Amino acid sequence: MHITETSRLSLPEAAKEFIKSAYAELGISDQAESRLDEISRQISATGTYVHTRTELEHGARMAWRNSNRCIGRLYWKTLKILDAREAETDQEIFDALCRHLEFATNGGEIRSSITIFRPASPGSAAPRILNDQLIRYAGYRDESGNITGDPSQEQFTRMCVEMGWTNPEKSRFDLLPWVWQWPGREPVLAEVPSGLVMEVPLVHPFLEWWEELGLKWHAVPVISNMTLEIGGILYTAAPFNGWYMGTEVGSRNLGDVNRYNLLPLIAEKMGLDTADPAILWKDRALVELNTSVLHSYSRAGVSMTGHHEASEQFVHFEQTECKKGRATNADWAWIVPPMSASATEVFHREYQNRVVCPNFFYR
């Protein structure tokens, strides 16, 4: 976890910082002191306190606004909060995850959403989701060391198999099951219901052979391996999503050498000499791969932002935050798109990478 100014605060101090800030933004500063008195009594009696629905909603939105690695923060106010703090059983967790995917997918008109399960607190166990995203494709390593599917998921796939998961197809795009765990218990594995995950077959606007590649990707990226911190309270299971920026799928998931590594194959199909780096065969293949992704998602009616548009939106977000008197913190290496970087405005800007709370933290 990142070390932040807030993470060094005691729980009462972190609660005070959050309540005063959030209530000021909500225009209810006059209620802050009485609420802090109530929180103080809760902490004294139980060692923790419980967020109201309003605090939970605004705190989660603030966490998105403060996420240094996210270029899509312009829409932080639109985040939909699904409150699952009452979930106690594995069936209730499963139902909440299904509800999240159905709600977020929305027939392709993606809704930025977060499902928040109970937080870690004295005497109360909190679940953790072991998938890094709710939707991922398996990676199978054969005896020769070759991997079919997503290499980044090879270790997680092996763990699922050891837990009893079987998939006879072993194709490049097999949906992995969900795995979650309560402290002190064995992990729970559950298959993702058939038809719940919307997937987009990849085609190309003018390369007719493209469909022969048999490529696809899923519609919604749901991050599930981060802890949400709001006012000193840690929500260890809080899967959340926005919508994809095109290069996340084209340049990274499908193009990276340690992921699907499709650039050599595409270059070969394009008739390019991959032995000659001077012809920029990787760059030319990368452009067509990203063209396919943007075209396919648009054709399927699935929300997606292009990297140039996303850069412009982030600059607008920065300007809006400045008017509110808030600094825009960002991890430059994550904000700058992985394609045509210098052609985007964010490439030419500098940012402080100061981490403030509420926020999301990798476990």
C-alpha cells in the first residue's frame, strides 16, 4: 500500500479529515461537528464507526477523483454506488457480483459503478476478492512452457485449477471463475453465469481477413483487487468500473509482449517484414489493432473512449479541479496513453504524484 498522509493518521483523525472535507463539498458543513461527535462515541464503544449512505457515496466518488492512475476522472460525480455492506453469506456475495456486472454493463451503455462490501473492523471479518478484475481470460501453460490465453492470468488460472475448476476447451478466451475469501476460511470459487459477461468480437473497417484472427474482448473492466479507504475505514472488497479507453485493450491487453502479443501475427498478415525494425512494423500493426478495437466497440454499441479524447477530458478535469481549489495529482506514466503519447496534451504536462484519501490502494 502507498504511504500517504492520511494513512498515518489515527482513525479519529482520518474520520475528522474526511467528514470536514466531504461535508464542505456537500454543502452541509453545519452538520459536521455533530456527526463527528457521533463518530467519536462509536469509535469509543466499538473501535470503529459506520459510514452513512451519503458518506459512503461521496467518499467513493472522492476516491475515484483522487485516483492518480486514472485518466477518466472527469466523470467522478457520476459513479453509481451499490451498497453490499449487509452481505454475510457466499451466496449474497455472488449475487452482489452478478448484480454489479448486469448493472454496469447496461446493454453496452456502460455505467461507472462500485459495489462496496463490509469493511474490516474489530470483531467483524471482511471479504477479499482474489481476482484482479471480475472479468479475465484464463492463461494455460503447457508442458513446453507455451501459454494459451492471457499470460498475466497463468498463476491465477493454476490456482483455480487446483481448487477444482475445470475447462476442457482451454481456448484463448475462457472466462475465469470468481474467487473470494473470508479471513480464516478457505477461498470460495464460483463460475460466472453464462450470458452475464458481454463480449465484443473484433473486426476491422477495411482489412477483410481480420475476422479470421478470432479476437474478442469483454465490455466492462471491473477492478477487484484494490482496497477502498474512506475516512480511515478500509473496504477490502469494493469492485469498481468505468469504461475502457481503446488503448487499454488494443495496445496493452492484446498488444503487449507479455500479454497476447499479437503484433507479430498482425504484421505478418499485413505482409510486413518483421525482421526490419526501420519500417516500423510494430507501430503499423499497433495502429490497425487499435483501429479494430475502436471500430468494433462502436459497432457493438459498447461505451469506449479513444486515447486522444481521454487526454482532452483529463485536461478538462484538471481545469475544473483548479477552479475548485484542488490540485490534480497524477502518476504521469499511467495517465499518458501507451500509443501516440506525444500527440496527446497530457504528455506535455507535469503532475505531482501525491496520494491523498479517500483513495483506492493495491493490496
